[in-house]
Amino acid sequence: MTTMNEEDSYSPPELAPGKDCGSCSMCCKIFGIAELDSRPGEWCRHVVHGKGCGIHETRPPVCRRFFCHWLRNPNLGPEWRPEKAKFVLYTELGGRRMVIAVDQSNPTAWKREPYYSQFKQWALMAADTNRQLVVFHNDNAVLVLPHEDMDLGIINLGDEIIVDRKGMHLHVTVRRHNRGDSVAQGSHAPET
């Protein structure tokens, strides 16, 4: 999640009509929030199950500034609501990466329908536009490509996932921030 220093400089994004967090609090389980001493994969102590955040009005800035992709995208129906889907969608890197952050107790939720076929369609579009679709389960990442899912292993804060298109092939590299080395993960030839 992104943090900012100046409370006044932030303006929330426009939400899709008719959508709000309501009883959904999946982000309060998937993400760890240092300000609340909550750990990833465990429910925040402020969650009121079936009602949402118990400190919604006084929650920390990092929570106030997070809006999942379901809230922002009017084309995603109720089946994509995080409490139902068991994952949270959000974008990072200026919208160049869509992240599927999966509930640790439902690690394969993203492979169910109608989600998986949609992710594959998005992966095809992403390959053509220098974008990425990445699933995170704990610190483990899977890069969703049009015709395969590439296990990238543990991705730490600061690591880079690089996808280069060379002709008909996608070449994937993970550049490790803490060691300065790169690990080539392989290449893939997308169908066109």
C-alpha cells in the first residue's frame, strides 16, 4: 500500500457507482498494517465481522488511502467483491501492474471461475501493452501469462519483475533488490 506524508495532498479516487466497502474487510486480513500491529493473513483486531472496520472513522492514513479495484471498476460485478472472491485486486506501478492478493486460507481462489478465464484475458492484453498481472500469496508471486502461470517464488519489497517482449517471446526476469542479482525465469511464446 502507498503512504503519503501530507494528509492534505491526498484526494480519494472516484468510486464506481453503488459500491462501498460495507461489510467487506478482506483487505484487513490480507495486508499487514504496521500502525495497527496487524500481520498479513490475520484479521485486524478492529474488524467487526459482517460489518467491516470497527474504527472506520479513525483508521490510519494507509487504510484511508487504499481502495481496491472492485470499488473503482464499475465493470466488476458482485462476484468480484473481495469478501466473496477471497482475494483483493489493486494496481501498482502507476497502473502497469494488476495485483491479485489472495487470502492465505484460500490460496487457489484466483483459479476459480469466473475469475481465472478473465485473468487470462487480462494477461493477454497485458502482454501486448507492457503490463503485468501478478498473484501474491504471502510473499510468493505467480506471474499470470496468457498461456501459463509462472511461479516466481518469493518476491521481496524492492524486487523487480521484468517482462520483455522479444519478437513473439516474453522473457521474464526477477531483479533482486537486496542482492543486486537477476534471476531469469524463462521465456514464453504467446499465441497471437
